[in-house]
Amino acid sequence: MASKAGGDGKEAINEQVVANTYANMRTEMNQLYTKITELEMEVSEHSLVMGAIEPLDPSRRCYRMIGGVLVERTIKEVLPAVKRNKEGLEEVIARMHEALERKKKEITEFELKYKIRIRKADNNTEEEGGKKEGTAQGVLVGPAGQ
């Protein structure tokens, strides 16, 4: 009996390791989503700046923040730099999208390998005959006998 209990403990540890690994993978995926969104906002800002300064006289004075320092330049000098930065950001976003797709595929393979299913609170309430309690939303409760 002692060996059986030890086997159950090892299985529980393995399940915990799998759960932790899965949670880490999901966290990494969410971080990628967040970073992509952040970079897309920067690209949008670059587009707004380009749209604002392109029609202006190229010899006109403008200011640019470089490493926390505000520098005076001309539009002729700033516009190409802003375009290069925007293109660089778009390349980084494309690479991050590829990394995100790889991570999604990795997570899907991991889910299939360990037969992971995600339970949603909305599905549980529908299965219980439409009973909904405002205080119990999002809480998963197992049978009392276990």
C-alpha cells in the first residue's frame, strides 16, 4: 500500500509540473500578445507623426525625442528616421507574430499530448439547468463526495 501511495504522489507531482508548464506557456503567449499590441500602437503613432509632418516645408524646424533628450532638427532630417523606425517596428511585429504562431502551435500540441481541456464558467452554469448564482461565478466546485 505504501508503494501505491508513493505512486499517486509522483503522479500528482507530474500533473502539477504539467499544469505549471502549461500556465507558463500561456503566460508567454499573453506576453507576446501584449508586446505586439504595444508595438502596433507605436507604429500607429509613427504613422500619425509622418502624416502630420509630410505636407510641411522640409526646411521647417521640428523636435525629436532621442533617448530622453529633445533635439532640434529639420523635417528633412527627421522624416526619413521616422520612416526607418516605423519599418523596423513592422519587421519586429512580423517576427513576433511568427513567434506567437509557433507558441500557439506548441500549446496546442501540449494540450493534445496531456489531454488538457479548459473549462469555462459559462458552460458549467448552462449544464446545471440554467441555474446562475451571482456569488458563485467563475468558481469551479467538485462533487462533495470526493
